[in-house]
Amino acid sequence: MVPDRSSLSRREYVRALVAAGGASALSACLDAVGDDDAAAVDVPSGADDPSTLPDRQHAWNDVLTTDGDGNVLLPEHHALVALSLREGPDEAARETTETAFRALERAYEWSNEGLVFTVGYTPRYFARYDESLPEAIDLPDPVALTDREDPEFDEFDAVVHLASDRPEVVLEAEEGLLGEREAVNGVDLEADLSGVFERLEEHRRTGFVGDGLPAQQTDLSGVPESIHEEAPFFMGFRSGFRESQASEDRVTISEGPFAGGTTQQLSSMDLQLEVWFEQDNHYQRVSKLFSPEHAEEGLVGEFGETLETSSALTDDRIEATEADARGRGVVGHAQKAARAREAGNPLLLRRDFNTVDGDRPGLHFLSLQREIDEFVRVREAMNGDDLDVPSANNGILHYIFVNRRGNYLLPPRALRALPPANPDSGA
């Protein structure tokens, strides 16, 4: 259902339209953009020859914008489109699928001003083949990773992650990909996915990230007025610092038939923001999200603005985690998770974003890593089961509730259209 525009700002309205999805939402979004002279800028067209794009589907960093500190900024609008294979796959279905993806790449520039996207496949998808994935590929079924979790699991076949600064692009690309439009951004579509996949509306997920966007959701139940007006995330602080992120090289599979691909982990969670903001003060929030020393030394600022290219987790602050648990009775989320680094290097490339799916505040925590086991190791470090600390002061565990999780293989671009389990054998 298209939301009522009368009580919403333009940014709130188009965010709500992306969340609603469908042809009616797209039509309303195009009207809203057309009514706003500042927003009605032509969307840049894509590559005449999509084969010139990077072999890595996840090669986004070089084409996205950066902030004043040089940290990569994710596109503002996101949609995760869940798909179930109708039948097959066979070569005809593969050709149709690849043609549909290439049409998007011709229609939209590979950038935040156009469109970036990935397609990932679940363990269930690969289980249909007689042969298994290569031994080097780590793609287990998703599981609960703490006794506090009881998530549902993504057991469909695939998910397409669409991202753009332009809300109408996300909606138009989705509708075009699933056969609801004959052209997108002036490019005729020779093929679509509707005969190959069924779109699972009940598992569609959406979200947003950007300075000030969370504070615009305070009319929603569970979103307090006390979120800083410039914070890009619901928890109230900046994230995604480049020195605290794995590089695209680090998360890329380096050998075998899926070399150039990566794995994707997606955890959808609810956030208990009212307790976070109204029961804890700023000092406590900084202690629990970063480290007690961050709070004592005033390293973070109001919403992370004084942090530049890293979360300021020095080796000493990471090594102090156990001592902080014993002596201070509190440890930081980032401090704990950083214990899983290898030779000081992060294992995960995070591309998570806020959501109000289901009319409640949440986060779609999307991470890329070479192996799913690396995400598991970071999550176990974040759980802090080895630390002698009260549960309410054990980072942010007291405030996040995972309700859904999925594991995916993102093949290299050449294999993204219905890949066989073992491309070297053809099976």
C-alpha cells in the first residue's frame, strides 16, 4: 500500500515507498522525484558493454562516494529481493538470467548515483546438484550463534541486493528485473527473471543509511526522540570506518572455480532503542558500543564525528577487554569483536543498513567475508561468553535481537547466473 504523503517529508516519503515496493510505489516515487526540482536529475546510464565491469560482483568501493575522512559511504536506499527458483536450472534459464542482469548494467551506471547490485545463492540452491561445492568453499547452513537467538533462516534460493542513492532506481530496477516493466532508465529489457524465479514478497527486505535518516523515523513506535539528528545509524553513531573494515581483496575468494567471488552473511535484527537511549546515558552508550576508554577519554563525540578513519581500537584497548570486564564491569561491542582480527586486520566487510521493516526499528547486518566461518568467529568474539561481565554491560547484546539469518555465495560476475555447484565439472 502506498503511504500517505501529507504528514511526511520528501525523504521520509520516498523511504516509505521503497519499503512498500511494487508498481504503485514506483509510480508514486517517480511523481515525487519529478515534483522536486533538486532531485529530478537524470540517472546516469550504464556500460555499453557490461563485460567491462569488474569480475567481482562486490566491487563497489571504487565507485561509491566517500565522506570527508575518506570512508566509503554506502548508497542511501537498499532492497533485498528474495527469489525461489521455479524449475531447472538449465542453460536457457542461465542465459535468460544473465541477459536480465546485463540489462540493468546497461541501464544504470555502476555507482551510487546509478545502481550497484549483487546476487547471492543459498546452500539450499546448491543442494539440488549431484556434486557438492568445491571443498574450499565454506557455505554452511545458517544456525543460531547464541542461546539468546532463535532466528528463522533464509531457505529460499537466492537474494538480489539492489542499492542506489536514488529511491526510484531501486524500485524501477526491481520491477524491471521481475518483469513488471518493459524498459528501465530508457533501456529496453530483452529478458527478465519472472519465468526463472518467483519473487517472495514475504521475505523482501529494505532499508536505508545516511546522515540524519534515523532521526526522521521518530514517529515510529520504538524510535525515541533522543537519536542525534545527524546520526547515520539507529544506534546513534557513525560506522564503516575504512581501517576497521576488511578490504574487498581480503574478503575475495582467491582460488578455485569461484575465485573472484565472496560469501555473504545476512542477519536481520530488531533493536531495543528506547532502552538504549532512555535508560543509558551517552557515556554508557559509548562504553558499550566502543570501549570504556573511549568514554573516559571522550574519543567519539556526539555521534562519532571525532573518529576519522578508524574506530580508534588500538592493540592496547583490544587487549584490555578481559581486564575491563573484571575491573570496570563493562566491555565494548567493537572492542570484543576486534579480538577476532588476524594480525590486526579485520575479517569482515560490513555493508549493513537501518530498516523499519514491520514498522519497527532494526538493522540488516550484511557482511562479506572469504569464509562464513570468519563471520562466526567474529560473532563468537562479540558474544563475549568468555568474559566475566554482567549481561546488560556486555557490549550491545542486551539491545539486539536476531530474527532472521542467511548465508550466501556471491559468485564472480561470470558465474552469477544460476551457477553449478562445481563449475569445473559442470555439475
